[in-house]
Amino acid sequence: MERGEVPEMTDDCCAAAVDEHEPEAVRLIDMPELRAAAIAGILLIAGFVAGRFGAGPVQLGSYMLALVVGGWTFVPEAVRNLLRRRINIGTLMAVAAAGAVILGEVGEAASLAFLFSISEALEAFALARARRSLRALLSIVPDTATVLRDGTERQVGVSDLAPGDVMLIRAGERVPTDGVIRNGRTAVDTSPVTGESVPVEAGPGDAVFAGSINGTGTVDVEVTARSTENSLARVVHIVEEAQERKGQGQRIADRFARPLVPGVIVLAIAIALIGSLAGDPGVWIERSLVVLVAAAPCALAISVPVAVFAAIGAASRSGVLIKGGLALETLGRVKVVALDKTGTLTRGRPRVILVLPAPGRSETELVRAAASVESRSEHPLARAIVEAAGGNIADATDVCAVVGNGVIGALDGRSVRLGRPGFVEPGPLAAHVADAQAGGATVVLVEVDHELLGLIAVRDELRPEAAAAVAGLRRMGLDLAMLSGDNRATAMALAKQAGIDQVHAELRPEDKAELVRQLQRRGAVAMVGDGINDAPALATADVGIAMGAMGTDVAIETADVALMGEDLRHLPQAVDHARRSVRIMYQNLFLSAAILIVLVPLAAFGVLGLAAVVAAHEVAEVVVIANGVRAARLLRLMQAPVPTGSVTAVLAASR
């Protein structure tokens, strides 16, 4: 589907459309389908108990109520599909239940409805979790903005901003909507939008985006987009569009059953017609109804949900949240993994990697001067330098930021200046500056009384386990690509350390989503990210994987899988677990189909009666459930205790 194209909605995916006014179910008990299944199960048990005590009318009434309640979850849709000339697994279940009632086996019909209502409830819950609203995304921008009108400052609602308005944005404030700086210079923290790990220096003519944080200076910004059309709003649109498109994917059981359903119905009709012409119509019509019951995909309907929830439960207990069977299945067939850099492959916390004094100067002197001046700054690079100094800090005076260049101050009666190359000349360290920049580091040069003191290089370091995780993915035969909003030098250097050859840098959220679409030409793509800037790519990918420990809520909500811990090695282990679980799912589907292939002909030729068919179904269901439960024992993720009150614990409990 091309970007901007409205996908054709079908009954299988209509539930994926998000209604802003419809309350969202976040717990299993909130799902009406599950409540219906529970009630049907209670009524089914009541009917069985009543039958054991000889209360025939009570038994029949309980079974009929169980049939009605359980059938509510799929019969209306089956009827609508028939009216639209569509047939799916629900259609066959409805016909089989009707056939069982005609044969007088109301209990069997109620059992069919109960089993299928469970699978419908589990599927509905997975869809509800996958399409959670993105309202939290837009909440990062302020509700009001300061605008300059007629030479005075006024507070207006963000929704009232219009292109051409001039916003006054002070240090530390978030940018309310997209705009262009007209006056002033500053360092803008764009990490909520672009994933840039280091603030970007910005001045007149530079664009700033909604949700970015103004770091060091007050600037006048001319509005270029209304709040409903800014970069964050576009992110929401991309996410919703991609999720809607993904919702069209057919359920695994439906895909397996699609050719089976019409074939069985045609076969039953043929048996009734041909048999009636050759013999007793009553006998052959009864046989055709037994065939319908024999073909009822009870085991098929329950086989996938059992394996899915066994696998999901095991993963959740180990800090990996997988949102439903579609996510599990897709993760198991992934061919390409795209990884965001900042906060995913890296820690998301810049730190000093090199301290190099000029000839004749000492490292202690260099760090003390830089940290003393930077201790008055809130710049992330400043915090990294201060942390590196430990307690080797003195009181600096007359500290003043030179926006876009660095900072100046006084220490022990001497002037100190530090900042980017150009603001401070590298002199004899020029070659070292080039080497550090080629290695992906940001270089800060320091001088005292106009004499070069040395350089300090700061970089957002690779996670220590990143290389091992990448190697694990490569051993599984997966293609890897790194997507980053950072500059190319930083991205290339860190990708080389991680063992990734394909690198895409200096990307905005829309660019990441587009690159994911391009990667999908090679096969199913998993996108791994941690922040708002990754949300469009997470939603566009076949399966989105969020690094939950450092990720934003919107990334976790948008993603199909959330790695709740900080160890990236959970990623290859999660993929391996999904592959094994999918194999179990397909084993269940094969077993279920084999049962049908055996039962239907035997029922058609009168070898098996209704009682034998029902017994065979029950045995098949036990076998399928037992096999599906094995998915929980195949998990080989790193086990670690989940702190009480953690995101992992909360999400696991909400299941």
C-alpha cells in the first residue's frame, strides 16, 4: 500500500480501526468476548452437572444458553460475511453448531461455541492492545505558548497558533509546534523528535520541531505549522496508517482454514444431494450433518491461541512483552532487523572517551579547567565532562555561554574558553581532532589565557552487549541495518564497533519509516527503537520492537514487542523463542488439519457416527493443547527478577 492510500477495510480488520470515542480495553476482563466465553463456560458446566443428576430440562436450557452466549462472539460476523459472500472459519463453526443442534446434540454445539468464543476473545484482546491510542504522544508539547504580538508577550493556546506567529521560547522550554528561528541562537535537544544524542546548535534560519527542548538561549521562532499539522502530528498519522494497514493481516487460523471452509460446505451439500438420489435421503442428510460436525475446526480454533499465550506468558515473565499472536508469528519469520542507534545500540548517555592535553600541559589541569566552567552549564556534554572530573572542580566566575560555539569564564584569575573547533583553534592537536571526529566523537577544545590547554572528546557509547547481540542475530541468518538521527561520522563509527555494515544516518522519523518500507522488499522487517522518533518506523515495520527500559510510553504502545530490560541480548533470544513458538503453532495446525482429513471421509462413508466424531474431537483438542503448552518450556531468555512496580510487572499484571 502506498503512503496516503486508504486501505480497504474488511471484517477481519475492521476492529483495528481506532475510534477515539470508544473506551479501550486494557485488561482481559474488560473484553466483552472474554466475558461471553466465561459465561458460556459456566453454563456448559452447569448443563453437564444437571445432566449427571438427571435434570434433563435444566441441562438442555443451560446448553442452549451456552450456545447463544458463546455464539454471540462469532455468529453475527459469520452472518454478515455470508451476506457479503465471504466465508471464513467462523462461518464453518456456525454451520457446524447448527448441524449439531439439528442432530439433537445441543451439548456438542455449545462446546463448539464455547471453544471458538475463547479464541475470539484472545484475538480481540490482542488487537485491542495493538491499537492503543497515541494520545500520549502529543502531550509532550505544552498547552500554551508565548507569542509576540504588537510588541508585547501574550499567552495563547497551542491550538490557536497559526503560521506567521512568532513564539518566544526560553531556555528549558519545549517547542510548542514546528517553526523557524528568526532571532537568537541556542542548542536544541531534538532527541524527542530525531533521536540526536547531542543537542544541535541552531540559529536564525534553522528549523525547530514540536516537542524539542530549547537548551541554552532564548529564541524567537516563527510558526510554520499548526499544532494539528506539525511533525508530531505527522508521526501520529504515520503510526495510525501503518497500524491500520497491518490490521489487514489475516489471522493464522483463518489463512489455514480459508480453503477448508468452502470445501467442507460443498462436500456436505454434495453428500446430501448425491446420497439422497442414490439412497435414503434421511440417512444421507444425517451423514452430511455429521460431516459438518466432523469438519468443525475445534482443535484448529484453539490450537493457535494455546501456543500463543503459552509463548507470550513465558516471554513476559522474562521481561519481553509480545503483543499477540500476529506479533509472535511475524517475529518468528523476520528476515531483516533494523536497529535505531541512540538508546538502542547505545546507552543514550554521552560520556568522555578521550582527554588529551596540549604539549607541556597536564591532563589534571585540562579536566579541572573544563569541568569548573562546564559545571555552570546544563548542556549534556557539560554534564559528561563534569562527571569525568569527579571532585576535581573549582569555582568558576563570569561564566557565559556563547551560543553555537561554547562557553567562556574565569578560573583562578585567568580567562577560560572552551568549545567546538573553530571557536577554539586546535593548533598542534588538529590531527587528533580529526581522528576523534572520524571516530564519531564530539570534540571540545579548551584554552586558558588564549593558550591551548587540550581537547576532550565526548561520545554516546555503545552498549557493552551490543556486539554480542548483533553477532547472535547474524548467526540466525538475519540481515542487519542501523537507522539513526545522529551525524554520519558518529553512526558509522558505532556501527563498525557493533558489527553492522549497513548504516543510514541523519534521519528524521518520516525517513526511518520510509527506509523500513524499502527494507521490506527483502522480507519481513523488525524495527528496534526506544523513543518517539522511532514510533513511525516501529509501526511501519512488520514487527516493531521497543527498548522498554529507556523507551517512551508511545514507543512501547506502538511496538508489537517490548524488551523491558536493558540487555540487548534479549533481542536474538526473543527472535529464537518466537521461531520455536511458531513451529509449535504450525505443528498444532498440522495436527488439527490431519484430524479433519481423517474424520471427514470416515463420517462421509458412515464409518463413524456422531458420538465417535465428538470423541475424536475431544482427543484432538487434548493433544493440541498439550503440544501448545510446550511453547512455555522452550523459552531461553535470561531470567532476572522483575522489581515490584516496574513497567514489566505492571504490563505483565495487566495481561
